Amino acid sequence: MQSYELFIIFAKNKWVMYVYNLTVVISDEVFTQWQEWLQNVYLPTINTNKAIERVRVFKVLNVPEKHYAIHHETTSPAQLLHFIEHTIPKLLQQSAETFGEKVLFWGTQLKEVKSEE
């Protein structure tokens, strides 16, 4: 396990957001099933996990394939790390068992550095 230096930062009377961006590439042949899995399995699992305060799903527009970005947002870097280490691997394993290589994921950890709000 990597060592992480974690900080909670308070800026402009607002907690800074930490985001786990999970990019997904979905094959056309399983796209409908993946949407059902996202709605019926993935999102309910995330919503029962109190570490994540907000989940947003975006369609990536500048690529021809079906790419999506799922943002998992929290104000706690420790909770985000716990989520990445414990919840995400189970969901990715379940996806691999269900869809094989027809659905591919990669994740990126982000920290908000400026907000216009």
C-alpha cells in the first residue's frame, strides 16, 4: 500500500472537494446491460457508502466510443482513500466478472484547487 499525505483544506468558507474520477469505456454490445448494472448495482452500492457525498456521471464527448466519467466526491481525503481501497476493487471485480474486457475502467484521484462558488 502506498503512503499518502492527506490534508483537509478549508478555503473560502468551503471544504475543498476530493474526487475519484473513474473513466469507463463500454463496448456497444454490452452498453444497455452496463447502463442497467450502473443503475441497479453500482450507484446503489456507492449511495450506501457514507464516504462519498456526491456521485455524478458524465458522458465524454470528444471521443467516438462510449466513454463515461463517474465522479465520486467527498470533502475527506481519508474517506476517499478508504473508498478507493475497499469499495472500488469489489465493484470493478464484479464488472469484470459480468462484462469481461467489454467494459474497461481507469481511475484518477483529483483535488479541487479552485472553485468559482
